[in-house]
Amino acid sequence: MNEQLEQTAPIPQVQGEHAPILVCEHLSKFYPQCLALNDLSLSLQPGRIVGLLGPNGSGKTTLIKLINGLLTPTSGQITISGMKPGPQTKAIVSYLPDRNSLPEWMTTEELLHFFADFYADFDIGKAREMLQHLHITEKMRLKTMSKGTKEKVQLILTMSRAAKLYLLDEPIGGVDPAARDYILETIISNYSKDACVIISTHLIADIEKILDEVLFLNSGVLVMQSSVDDIREKEGKSVDALFREVFRC
Amino acid sequence: MVWKFTEDRPIYTQLVEQLQLRIAMGQYPPGGKFPSVRELASEAAVNPNTMQRALTQLESSGLLYSERTAGRFVTKEADRIMQMKKEMAQHLMTEFLRGMKELGFTKEQTIRLLQQMEEESI
């Protein structure tokens, strides 16, 4: 009897090693007079740190906004853990925008509670610990912080969620090399086998060592998806060098 | 020791070499506990899966072994470590001899030069 009950119960989504966390199928996005993404299909596994690389205007931010549900595709579809972008996927997707999106007047303490209220998976203790480590006090307001510190605070808030998919849009642009190292270190130390991290950037040399695989976008087309060490093995050069070759102006 | 990577080769092979060097130098002594993938990945600032791949290779070549719950250890066999050192030395010498040959020195001349240098430094 029990067995029968179990059989008739809805089958939970299988999240084995090979269940992709993100699937994009024939994704296109038209802006007025501009085709931002052109028939893009890809699939990403959990436990991977993925670089989304491409020159300015290649569609990186558009793709991230589509995955996050801030934009809707013109055609094609996106699924995150089998679900279309919406409130349920926002609960498992942690997004770091390419510019500050947080209220400037808030103190770090207020920001911590802001995140704790919005996201059930936010680990306030972990965020506090990381902020303390950087000597950012609870009473500091966002607007009084330097650009680098602001970016670090945003990254800490984003990475303190136990999400399944992290979307980091240009997390290392515009910060000094020491802050860059800290950001990369934070991404590595928060690595989880169950989560996928997508990092968009054009600063490839800095980030190459922490990536499993890279996606090359050019004019809205996915021109390559490959592992970093495969590129180095086959081409005998770094991803950075290959990028410069592929996108030579 | 600083972790350094060149552009032209896979990162995991470079990790294997640098970990071997650390074992050879006794930074991780024979029979001693080896740091976790997570610790090493953070230290070298590399992707944890890449570090995992390097450690798997060191395990399959017998330099490391794992114990189910206790983690990874450096081999206790001094022979195995000596064999690795010899392989690394061979590699260094091959590179050196190739460089000397490019400069136009024969093997005999090279050996004489080495001896001369040794005597001068005493």
C-alpha cells in the first residue's frame, strides 16, 4: 500500500549529476533595430564556474537579464532547474547586476536585513563574517563607500545566498587588482557542487584560472563553448590569447 | 612558494608539476596529511574542479593516497618519492642540455664547464 502511494505521488524532479541547471533553447532577443541574441542554445551543469565572454555589445548582459527574468525573450525558451523564469526561479537565482541596484542610503546592517527579508536562502551570519573580515562596519552607508568597497559589499550579499545559479555581471570591472583578487577568492571559497556560477567579463586573463568552461559570445551568437584546459591543450594558448585572436578588431 | 602559471599549457598539468615540486621539497612530507581540494584551490586561486583533477592524477600515479574519511596523504614510500625526484631531475637536465646544444656546446664541453664552475665556486 505504501509503495503504491509512493508511486502515485508526483515524481520529484531528478537533480542528478547530469541534470542541467540552466537550459536555453533557440533563444533570440530583438531590441528595436538591434538583434541582441540570435538563436542561442546552451546547457550548463551544476558544480561549474562558467565565464561568459565577449566584446562590448555582444549580448552578455542581455543573456543574463533574460535568465534572470528582467527581460523576456522574443523567441525561444529558458528553463532553470526545469522552470521558466519567474518568482520560483528568483528564489534559486542570485544575481549581481552590472551596476549598483541597491538603495544608496542604506547602511550595511539595513542591507543585510533587506536581503534576509527577500531571500529565504540568505545566510546573514556568513555575510556578517565576510563584511567583518573586510572591516566594513554595520553603520556604514552604501553612499559613503568607495566604488571598490561598494562592489565588494554587493558581491558579499550575492554570494551569501545558497542559490543554485549565480549570475555575476561584470563583478571585477572597475575595481583595483587587490579587490579583484578578493572577489575571485570569494567566488572560489563559496564553490558548491550543487550550484553553477556564471561570470560575465571581458577581463579574461584575471579570471581564467577560476573557470571550468567558457562561453564566447559575438554579436549575439554563441561562437564557442569549451573547457578552459581543453582550449589550452588544443590551441596551446590561454583563453585570453584565443579571445584576442577570435575578436581581433 | 608562489603558484605560477604559464599561458601555453593546461592549468591542471601545471598544478600537478607544482604539487610534485612541493612534495619533493618536503613541504608536504612523506606520510603527511595533504590539504583538501578546497584549501588548495583557494591558496592557488584556481577552480576547485581543476585542482581536483590534479590531485586525482597524483593519486593515480601513487604519490598520494586517500583514506576514506581522513582525507588525502602523501605516500609513505620513500622510493616512490625518489623516483619522482629523478623524473623531475631528468626533465631539468634534458632542458639544460638542449639549451647548451643550441649554444653549440658538446656534452663533453658542457660537463667540463660544469666542473669548472664547481671548482670556481669553492
